[in-house]
Amino acid sequence: MSAPAQLQKGLKQRHLTMIAIGGVIGAGLFVGSGVVINQTGPAAFLSYLVTGVLIILVMRMLGEMATANPSTGSFSDYSRRALGGWAGFSVAWLYWYFWVIVVGFEAVAGAEILRYWIDVPLWLMSLVLMVLMTATNLVSVGSYGEFEYWFAGIKVFAIIVFLVLGTLFVVGLWPDKDFDVSLMTSQGGFVPNGVGAIFSSIVVVVFSMVGAEIATIAAAESSDPERAIARATQSVILRVATFFVGSMILLVLIVPWDDNALGSSPYVAAFSEMGIPYADHIMNAVVLTAVLSCLNSGLYTASRMIFVLAARKEAPAVLVSTNRRGVPVWAILFSTVIGFLSVIAAYVSPDTVFLFLLNSSGAVILFVYLLIAISQLVLRRRTPDEQLVVRMWLFPALTIVAIAGILAILVQMALSSDTRSQLLLSLLSWAVVVDLYLVTRARGGSVSPDELSEQPASTGGQR
């Protein structure tokens, strides 16, 4: 292989648009939102609104840095430039770890959904899904983009259908139904479990919104990274407002917040309340596409992060090689192995090993977001005005607000007995990563911020 290996610019604008739109819609919205509503009450949409604002701010910061310097390394390279090698190493490895665990988790979740229709052992169906998604990523980046385009399209279409039908139902433009918004206050009030529940639920909500940042990584494999990143980061506002906040408002107006049916599948409960036949089958199919989309994107994202780590001399050199189609085959297979091991752990030891893996990656994404925000605070002051295609609003005030918000969520996790173990194990994961950096650096590996600035701006390129 010639060095440096280059990724194929095989993603089209329509792929990136749908990756950006669908990236924040996962199984967490279709299933996990019911738990949030049960815990918070009708005010649950405020939890999504506050979290959405935080995600929007992080995406805006990413947009500013990424348009100034598009890179497959994305936020790991920005952290390296802003804070030093340890930060870039930490962001890349933590983000990789988060997504490979997600890949295993989503494979198990997808298998559980398929067992609704097919009586097959869970481990076998999980492995089948892993093999299918691995094959999709191995063919070409274009096949990943095409798969994600259609599966994200199904998710988006399902949410839009729900928003339209739900609105008609609530405003009274539905058979035998009058205008009725009484459920917002009639079942014990707007905040039946207290205002604190709005903020404690944010810990759950933030993980259902992870994924918007994938578009900034994928953009490096497109022909016009700056335009793609700018569009992705600017459109996240509308997506959060409509898909998350809008659908949460409709859910609490259609189904009582304390209805147990919400916990298992809120959208099935809402469609059933509206009298739509086969709601369970329809939404199970939609959730399956969301799970497969997340599995597909998780594998793509993890492979690109480990590819960048190898290019920075922080992972085995073989992982930076690409085939003649510009696909980082070994990076994909290496990331897949962890996913396969997670599936095996879910079968052999679901309550110990698999639970440990999930908990040890639970707060990792918040650490990554925190380092992104701090990096933007530093790099903005070093970036010439002419390079700022996308600018962070009200800098530095909103950047500081975002940092404070992320720290507040981490404190909330520490105070809650339900999430404390996730935080502690995730901190342990970070400590292990920092130790690995020190070992890597001592052995002559890793790229310093100065060396990074001497390399090409992007690891992308046409072979």
C-alpha cells in the first residue's frame, strides 16, 4: 500500500444529507422516549428541548472547526491541536470504544425485534445482523451511504407520518375526535414528578440524540466537505425541534404519561390509541430499520476513527491500509471483532460482562462532547476570520454554557444511584486510555500537534 492511504470520496450530497437528518433518530427515540415520559410526565418534551439545545451547540462548534479544516479525524484532530496529543488520543479511542459497544448492543436489540416474527436463537440472529452490516461496509463507502440513505429515509418518513397523523388527532381533524390537549395537565399536572425530573431525565435523553456528529466525519469522504458540513450542522436545529420536541408533545397529548404501554413502545401506544391497525408490526419494522441504521453507522464511524488512530501512529499500522476501492478493510474488521465479542458476551454473560461493557461506555460520549467544546474555545482564538465559514453563536458565552451543561449532566450522573456506576466505569475507561497514550508516546508512537499541522488537512482523498 502506498502511504498515506487515502479514503475514497464515494459519498454523495444526498447520502450526507440523509446521514445528517437520520443520524439523531435511533431506537432511543422510538423506545427509550417512553421511559422518559413515564419518569417526567407531560413536561418530558422540555427534557428533549434542553438536551437538543446542548446537541445543537456542540454541532455548531463542530461545524465551525470542521469547515475550517475538514478531516476524517474530525474532532480528535481538533482536540489534538487545541489541548495536546493526550486529548486527541483520548477522543478518538473513547469515541471508537463507544461505537463498537453500540454496534454489539444494536445487533442484540435488532435480533430481539426480529424474534417478534421469527423464532430463532438471539445469538444467532445477532451474528447474522453483524455479518450483514460488516459486508455492507466492506463493499464500499458508497454502499454504506446508500444503505444509510434508505434506512434513514424510512425513519424520517415514519416520524413525519406520526407528526402529521398525531397533529390531526389532537386538533380534532380525526373521525369521532374533538380538539383535546387536556392530557398536558389533567393527569396530576404538567410536572407531576417535580421540576427536578425534567433535568434528571436529560441523562437518558442525551444518549438518544447521539449521532448527529457522524456527518462531520462522513463529510471527509465526499467531494465537497465544507458544503456538506455546513448544511449538516445548520439543519440540526430543525431536526431536533420537529423530530424530538414535536413528537414528544404529541405523544403526551395522545397517551396519558403514566400509561404503562408507553414504557415498552410509545409510538405503538399512540398509534393504537388512534385506532391504526397493525401498529405494533409497523412500528417494530421501523424500530428495526433504526437499529440497523445505528449498527451500520456505528461500524462506519468506529472504523474511520481507528483508521485515523493508525494514521497518527496510535494504533497498529495495518489498520491504515485501504483496498483499491478506498475502503479501510482492516479497520472495519478490527472494529467488527469487538462487536462480535459483545454479542457473545450478551449470550454467555448478559448480567456481568455485557452489562460491564455497556456501563463502561455509558458516559464516554459526554467526555468526547466536553473535549470538543473545550477545543473550540481554544481553536477559535487561533483561527483566522477568513477560515470561519460557520461561526459559533455568541462566542465565547454559548461555548461556556455548553461546557457547563455537559458538566452538569455528569454531576447529575454522579448523584443518581442508577447512573453512578456508568460514570465511574466510564472514568476508568478514560484513565486506561490516558495510560495507553503515555505508553504509546514513550514507545515513539503518536503524532504531536506540531507534527499534525505538517500533515495534509484531511486523510480523505481519491486513490
